[in-house]
Amino acid sequence: MPLLPRIRASLIAAAILATPLMAQARQLDRHLEALLPTLSAAQQVEVIISFDGQGPLSAAQRARLSGLGLKGVTMQALPIAGALATPAQIRSLLSMSDVRSVWYNAPLEYDNKEATQITGVDRLRSDASLRTSLGLPYTGKGVGVVVNDSGVDGTHSDLQYPSHVVQNVAAQTNLAAQDAMLPITYVEGVANTDLGGGHGTHCAGIIGGSGASSPNGDFEGVAPGAGIVGYGSGAALFVLDTIGGFDYALTHQSQFNIRVISNSFGNTSDIGTEFDPDDPTNIATKRLADRGVVVVFSAGNSGPAEGTITGNFKKAPWVIAVAAGDKQGRRADFSSGGQAGHGGSVEVDGQAFQWQDRPTVTSPGVDIVSTRASLGSIDKLAAEQDVTVLGPALAVRYTHMSGTSMAAPHVAGIVALVLEANPQLGWREVKEILQATASNIPGAEPWEVGAGYVNAYAAVRAALGRGAFGATVNAAHTFNANALVSAGRSDDFAIDFSPVGTTGSQTFQVGSDVAMVDARAAVGDNTVALVLVDPNGKRYGSSIALPVLGENIAVSAPGVAGTWTVTVRGVGSVSGVALDPAGVTNGYGVPGTINVRVKQLRTDGYSGLSDIGGHAGRGFIEFAVANRLADSLPDGRFYPDRAITRGEMATYLTMGSGIRQWLPAGAASSFSDITATSPLAPYAEAVASRGAVQRDLGHNQLGVMGAVNGAFRPGDSVTRVSLAYSLVQGLGLQPSAQAFSGELTVLNGTTRIAVEDAASIAPSLRGYVQHALDLGAAQRALHAGAGSLRPAAAAQGVLRPQPGSDARRIRGGGVAHPGGVRPLSQRDRHNASRSNPAKQSRVPALDLAKERHPQAGIPPACTEARHIVAGFFFAAFGAVAAAPRRPARRHSACR
């Protein structure tokens, strides 16, 4: 539908707005309310009319709509109709006692091998202990999944219609073409319904593509045994189109055993809003949930700022909203976020519900390879990436896409696996399982990532009743120590944007107590984005707002004290084609003034850290607490100089280093000294399990901690070398650490100096110590005093020059600070993400007795202090975790 002209309200429209009927705010969509003053008496607008009740419209209700002169469509299972209506007709609709709401038919936006590895789908397929009654892997067989999207190309060999795509429907609700109030119609049995789009085919491949066109089935979907039902509304999408998909799922549920519906679209003009049960989408999804269908939505691509989930309907209590992550287990910077602590109670159909303004879980959404539609649109840059990464032959059949649009179908596929394992589960149980089995994401808050990164392997085990998961999920915990934040200063700026020449900017000051800076604007139909520049010159940009996608843009950045700049830029490319390849403009956009509001989130200190004031390690401790890498004790004290125990270390690693949950079968324990019912058991099992680390895509690397002669020994203190092992292993660097065969050295300025007591470190652990030194983690321990490196000791160190070097012996604080440490190379990172399963099987298991564990021959005093561990965490995970709520103060030593 073309955009309606913005004209001055007529006296008739003004009179309508003044009537008491319009005061019934719950019945009238706020967008429609804002649109009405711009319409003349004769102008029509597309509306969605929702009636009370559960079933379709009665004959009397249809007759009343026709009696008003309305023309449009009615759903076959839902009490919803779509029509073109004038302001007077809208007034008449609102006067009907059984009309629940009148909504604007707004335009919407369409918000894999490594992906199935990181979420444990591949591990599930290869685990012989997890099989169906027929002895087969779980594939979603027997579960129908609707892809409510642009369409599905059933001619693709991965999505063959009608054997794999069991039904393919072409449907688009064109209200302008209706000459009466008639039931919705669609065309079934269409082999290819994805014409000119490609979005839906990509999503369908993620859910359940067979991988037939890829070598070894590398690009197989999550649930290749599921029955795919395509509902295609075309490349241009409106609310009523998607409701048609919900209606089809209801009317054909028994025919295709529909239990899941995947939705990768959103409304960016509906961000920052509260859940509204009268929204027609919420009415439809509630009916589906009541019928046993699990509804999955993408969270949106308007991040990373707070309050950017694209639609109140994604906050429905019965909906699973999915944020996007990368293949290293981190949150994608474009992924929409909710609002911290925001939510509420609502009564729907006589039942009380709690809704939360946050995603449910996170799943892969960056550079996802899946099926290419044969008649889909071609993005130039994506096509070049496809050819480069996949090769010309595969690029014809597959393509890369990024977005929460890719994350949602991945979770929809996992839901199909869960429901195959246990068909008796309802939406509540499925949603709880996904959250309870998720992996914590370092430094991320629930409003950003939900419960964490989805874990298909654990989810299916939980569905089968093989493990009580959930004890390690940060989102479900109350912590002893917390960063205290509050609203700070707010500034409004008017910035003049010009596509050429100098565009406007504004500067503002940020204090040392500010944790986050947030900028947002309502830009109407302009194609612009906001840019924040911090005092160090680091730039943070929002997503571009396009006219058909909505009008709100937002960007946030971690607080840094000093002078900041906020400016505006235009879109640089459309569909991958550069609009200004020479880079002589500020991007494409309409010249004009953009009104920007900048808000600052202030840190008011920390609670639960009463004993760290004046301590040298205070900054590292605060960083660790703010990013959920560590916690204080229940008495509100951190005890920074007390030795950290192995039990505490297991807890902290699981909290903040991206550790997958794992529990042994049969309610057993893997350790002789920890029972399966011990509160520590879930943490110990997780850190000691194979494939514990999210960055280990193959699930083959050793755990980040190990057993000691069959025991966990939770009360023993952690040694320095075992700490180095745990943190380096937690970064997924096992291949490069175990390949190390050189001399242990530390960088002093530009000179490498050998570690004097390297011989006391077990050869199998020297690579871990070297990585810890290179990361700058172990260096903080070396700052603390004289003596040898003492890998099993407290924070002390002495180094000797390499043979032939003129460097002098360095003691105490003479070791180079972390800024001089060599960062991890690209090769290291490549090895971390591409481990070789064949090589891993030949790696000997870690023997903690060789670590000189305190109870394996080393005096108990030779242990690591809790504040030193915080410093290790800062060095190892500082680049992985989100920005601290308060910038951590850097110190030359942790004493």
C-alpha cells in the first residue's frame, strides 16, 4: 500500500478525535490514532479489526462489517478481519461492543555448519546415548514447522516439495483488491513461493534443510526431519499478511501436525513499547499457544541499545524471542535489546501472566550459510562473499545472511527437536527448557541476550528428563555484589544533516561516574543513522532507518570520561551496491535537522564489596563483578587477599567465560567427593566436561578444570598454573597452547625474557602459561614481588634474560605492563574456532597432579588470591565481556 499523504486534519477528522469513543485507548492502535488527523473524511486506511472471542467471525459480525460498507478479508480460525476504512467507519467500529481493537495494518521488515556446531546440534546427532525409539538421531521428524515469511523455494534440493516441504502456500492480503468482506484466500501446492525475496527460503533451510546440495551435508538445517510448511507473503510484508500465516497454522494444524511457527519480521516503529494483549498479533499467537503451537520470533536488528526489540508482540509471555549471537558465543552488535527490569503483569482470557522486556535466548545470527532461493534478489556484496567463502559451485545454491532473522529459525528447529523428544510439552515447558539449558554469555545482561546462548544438546536431554538443568544460568540468580546504576544527565540536540559537505555535530561531556551513553532519534522517512564518538576516537553507529522499516534509531556505548561527539550519517549502500563508491559524501539521506536525545547512565558505586576500598585490585574486582565474572560472599565482602578455592573457581568460570551446561546421565556424579545433589555439582560438571567452552565448535576440547584422582576437591586452593590453564582453555585456545614447544618468555618492552623457573611447570601446561603471559594475565601476578615465577605459588615473580640478551634480571614491578604484551594472533583465533577432532582425540587428559596442586605436594600457602583471579579475568575476558558498568581503574600491580 502506498504511503498516505501527510495532510492537515479536516474539521470532520478533528471532530472524530474529540468524541468519547476515541478515548477508549486500549481499543485503538497508537499508530492509527496518530495517523487519523492526517486523513480527510474520504481517505481510507488499512485496518485490522479484532473481535472478542476465540473462533472466527460470526455471520452477524460479517454482516455488520459489510453494512458499514467495509471491504476486505476475514480469517478462517481467528476473530480478526482486515479492511479499508475511513475515519467515520473507524469510529463506527469502535462503537461496537464486541470489537476488541482496531489496529493499523503497518508495514513490517524481515528482521550452517558452524551454527549447528556451537549450539550442540551436531553433538546431539553424534551421541549414541540420545536416540529415538527406533535408534535414530533426533531430527524433528513428525513435527510440522510453519515458516511465516516471504515464501519457500521448494525446488531447492535441500527443501524439496512435496517430500520435505510438505505444503507451500502463496498468500498476500491485498485489501485494495477486495470488493466485499470475504474469507481470506490463498493458493496451496505451489513449488516455489519465494519470488523476488529469498528471506523465507534462507530461514527454511536453517530450520530443516537437508544439506543435500552441500558436501557431506555441511549446510544441513537444525531439524532436517521436520515437515516444513511454507506460508509466503512476498518480499513486501504487512501485519495482516503475517496474521494470515497464523490463521493458516490454526486451520491446518492437524493435517501437518503443526507444533512450531517461525517468524523473522518486526515493526521498528513499535520499539520501546509495552506488551499489549489487544494487538492482533498477540491475539493470534495466544490462540496458537493455547493450541499447543510454540511461537518463535526474531528479537530485531535495531540494537545494540536498550529498548529496541521490534514489536510489543515479541514480549508476549507465550512467545520465544531470539537475539542474535556470533559463532564465538558473543552477542551480535545489531541484535535488539529489551529494557533492564522492565515488564509487568497482565490478564489475558481471565488468566494472569508476567511479561518481560527481553529476549528469551540467543542463537547464531552472524554470517549464516543457508539455502538460496532460485528467484530471490541478489545482494552484490553477499554474492561476492558467497563466491569467496563457498566457491562458485556452492554459491549458486547457498548464501550468507546475518540478522536475528537467522537466529529465530535456528531456535525453531531446536524446538522441533525438543518436541520430537517429548511431544507432551507445551509452550511453557519448552520456553523454560530453552532458558534453563542456556549458556551464560560473558559480560552480557538478560535484557541483551535473555538467559544466554541456546544449547540444543542440553535442551533435548532436559526434554527427555535426563538432567535438572538451570542452576548455573546467571539470569535466574540473585548476586551478592552488584553495580548500582541510575539515570544521569539527558541532553537534546538538533543536528543538521547534509549528504555533501560538512554535516552537523554536537559535543557533550561525560563524567567518570557514567557507565553508558545512549543516543536515539525519531527520523521519520529519512535514511540516516546516529554516530557516537568517544574521547578516544572510537565510533559507535546505529542501524540505518529505512522508510519501510520504521522511524526510530538508537545507539549506545560504554561510558568513557571526557568530551564526546554525536553526529549523523546517511546510508552508504542499498542491497549491497555502494551509492557513493568514491566516498565523497556523508551517505545518502534527505537534508534536514535531526533531533537527537542523548542519555547517560550513571554508576553509583557497588554493593556487596565493602572490603575492597583502597585495595590495589579494586578496579579488576569491580570489572569482574559488573560483568558477572565473579561475585562476593553472602556477607557482602569480597575477601580480595584470601586464596580462591576450586569450588569458587568453577562457579566463576561458569558465570563468565561462556561455559556450556552439562550433567551426567542418571543423576550420577562424575566426582567421588561431590554428590549429584550438591549445589556445586552443576558448576563442577560444566567446567570439567568435554567441549565445555562455547568457542570450541567441535565440542572436543578438554574441560577448563579437571578431576584430581577422581575427585574435584572443591575446598582446595587454586594454583597459578592451574589458573592459567583454566583461563586460556576458557578462551578456546587448546590447539595452540598444546602445540607450544618453545621456551617460556615474557615481553619486557621490545625484548623477550625467559622465565627462570620454567622447568618447574609440567611440559603439557607450558603453552597455557605462555598464552597467559602473552595475554597479560599472568603478568599481573609477576608485578607483585620478588622471587621466582613459582607457578604453584602466590603472585610473585622473577625473570632471567634469554641467553645472548643484554637485558638485566627483572624483579617485582619491572615486568612489562599488559599494554606491551603481544595480543593473540589471527592464527591463534583461527585455531581456537577450528579445532581438529582427529588431533583432539590424541591429546592426553589433563593430570592436575602435575600442576603441583596444593594437596599434591605443594604447601597450602602457595595459592592464588581472589583479587589476582579478578585481574586474570580482566586480562583474559576483558575483550569478550561487555563494557563494565563503571570503567575499571587500571593498576600497575594487583597486590
